[in-house]
Amino acid sequence: MSLAKAPIQAVNSTTNTVDSLLTSYVDGAGLACGVFEYFLHLGEDRPKVLGATHFHEIFENGFLRPRPFLAFGYMEVRIDRDAQDVEDQITYLYKYGNGPDALEEPG
């Protein structure tokens, strides 16, 4: 379902996936927050929503405040700033963690 149709067609028996694909951090973070806030304000009629984003601004600036029916999670990575090659600096651990974000850096 497209993002344009999701708010209209979503009901409490549907599950929606929202992936913020916009490249502008201002537009993308704002749009993602707006969509999540819209669904949260539907109360008992809200659908289940799984959102994925790379916009850390949402969490760093508290754009989405913690509340019931909203949970944050992240995929763990390890960063090695001493690695020679850029492709060796990030290791994806494929492990889910609870909370907005937690980067584990060596040492």
C-alpha cells in the first residue's frame, strides 16, 4: 500500500509497513513522524505499523515521545573507526535491540 493510501485504508485489523525512503533528513524525518503520529492518534482504530528509518534526528531530538502503543527497536552494528577500508568500518550484527538506538563501539 502506498503512503498516500495508507492513512485512508488503514484500520485496526491491518498491518502497515512504513519505510522512510526520502533523502532529505528534514522532509523524511518530518513525514515519518507525521505518519506515525497520525496512526497513534487513531486510538482504538489504529492499525499495527512497523516503521523503519535511518533518520536518527527523530530520536535524538525527541520528535516522537514515548507513550503506550509505541515501541522503538534497532538493529545492532559494531563500528571500527580504525579500519583502513570504509566497507570494513561497520559490521552488521543482525541482532535486534530494544530502545531507539545503541551503537556499540570497540574499546
